[in-house]
Amino acid sequence: MAKPVLLVTRRMPPAIEARATRDFEARLTPSDTPIQAKEIIARAAGADAVLTCPGDHFNDALIGALPDSVKVIATFSVGYDHIDVGEANARGIAVCNTPDVLSLATAECALLLILAASRRAGEGERMIRAKHWHGWAPTQLLGVGAVGRRLGIFGMGRIGRELARMAAGIGMTIHYRDVVRLPPALEAGATYHDNDADFLAVCDVLSLNAPGGGSTRHWLNAARIAQLPRGAVVVNAARGTLVDDVALIAALKTGQIGFAGLDVYDGEPKVNPGYLELENVVLLPHLGSATVATRDAMGFLALDGIDAVLAGRTPGNLVK
């Protein structure tokens, strides 16, 4: 019996490519960079499934041009705002993602950004590499601590809750903003805010952990930044679209925002050049889920979803 055909649009970790090759007629991609839509369409001819990634924009035009043979698109990510799910469903194409398995790693990255930005670790590392460090000094690179400070989490989903647990463990006080209040067991002592003004006013540190999409695009704008305590720390390990870059850059220059840590960017891999001119921002290249174990788990979950759809079952990671 012939194996189903799987198009993989990006180079994957070795364990994922090995399973894909074992179970499918796999059309692998050797490149780490996104391929063009026209190449995806051409290479999808006769394919049963597609394994894709953020940065590959499966808009209505691309999905509309896919061959009828494609039954499922799986994304190597939790977020799926790069896929027009409505258009896919209209064509009878299932969409799967990779929830749960990257929550810990991404929360670790958010905590890393909080500590690195607050303690000016990026500036210190650059100082060493530039050979500008001349020894310890009482006033050198004075930052702010995390212990005892109020952490506001915008988006208290799986990743937000893991971050809350970690941050509480180092002595931070947790506040959160979400569409609805969590049950007490999931809230775990965090303080819920049902409006932006009250929430932002208490955020010594603001972590963005909400999903992308139209409803959250540029949520952190100039008006909301103005409601934060002066000198607040802002970190984003969720989606670059959550931030109005022009507003954040302006606030970093004036000191309204003291420090920022970013792992994701609006329009990445492009980064607003204004950030590159600032010392008080830590910039990472979308490392949130970048551990070997996490990336393997993501790939296996995506392939599990593809297997289920092609076998006529409803996968647990089906995007609805």
C-alpha cells in the first residue's frame, strides 16, 4: 500500500524528519527559511498533508490554490494566525497545531526576558564582547530586581499560567488580564483584573502571553503604555503583533518603559530598526520553544494530528 504524501515546508529536527520519512512519502525541505507560496503550491501536487511553520503564510489565496488531495495542514506551533482556518475549513481541510507541549519552554523564555531585561544582562554581555568593561564599579549597569515586584500577565492560558507559577516561585506577585476569570485552582492565588486600566496600573512588569489575531493586534499601544507605572518592564514571548512597535520604541526612549525583552516581532524575521538603536531592550530570535525535547514533542504532535485526520479520526489538536 502506497504511503500518503506529506509536504514539509521547512527543515525539521532530525527525529521529526526520520518519522516523516518512515510513515510518509515525505517531500522534505532542506532550508530553514520560508519558501514562496508558488513553490508550496507546486510541491503540494498530489500531497495528502502539509506540515508547515509560522512564517509560512497560508492565506486564502494559497489555501484556495492547494490541490484537492490535501486533507490536513498541521502547523509546527501553537499559534495559527498565519493560517486562514476559515478558508481551510471551507475547502474541507483540517488544521492542527501543537498545544501544551511548548508551554514550559516558552514560559522559561518569558522569565528569561524578565530577568535579562530587568538586570540589564544584554547591555553587560555587549560590554564584555566590545572589550569596554574595565572592572566592577558601584554605579555600573544598575537595573531593577524581580523579587517582590508585581508581574502582570496579559493572557493567562497555558503559557501564562506556567509563567505565573515560575515567577511566584522567585517571589513575584501575580496579576492577570484575560477575557474571563480562571477557576480558583488554575488562578493559584493570582489577582484577576476585568479591565485594562486597573490591570496596567499595577504592572511593574508586563508579560504579553495572549494569542495573535485581529482582536489583539497592537494591544500594547501608546494609550495602554501610558497607563503602566513609569519605568515598567515589558516582555513579549507570544506574538509580535501584540505590540505597536513605534509606541514601545518611543516609550523606551522617554523612560516610560524602563526596559523591554522581546522574542517575537511584528513581521518577523524583520525587526523594527528602532529597537537596534536602544540599549535598554533585550532581543532574542524567537527562541521560546527552542529546546530539543520541546521541538521534538511539537513535531510528533503535529504528525499525530496528520495521522489521525488521514485515518478518519478527530485529532485532539484539531483547530476549531
